[in-house]
Amino acid sequence: DGGYYLLGLRTPCPQLFSGIPWSTEKVLPRTLEVLEKSGRSHTLLPVLSDIDHWADWQAHGWPLD
């Protein structure tokens, strides 16, 4: 979708959550832009597939235990 699955902050940064075009491919780039403008460092983790539907889950072959 263009978002992220984890965001860790040492101190609050409310501006990270305003003006973000949620549910679009612009979520991550806009978030990174806000982080950089606020002088905060960041590290990107590996990209993970989005699971929105049962077919997405099945495509990974993960069991339901």
C-alpha cells in the first residue's frame, strides 16, 4: 500500500500523523519527509508484503496453527 508496519520514536512527534495521505503510496515518503524536516534520524526495515485479503495470506503459504 505504500505505508509502514513499525514506527518507533524516542520522543513524541505529533506532526508525523497530520497531513499524511493515509492509504496511499505517499504515506512512507511523506512520513520520511516530515522526519527529515524535524531533524530526526531514521532507519528503514525490510519491506514486508501487505496482507489485506485471505488470498494474500494464502499466497505466502503460512499455516493457521
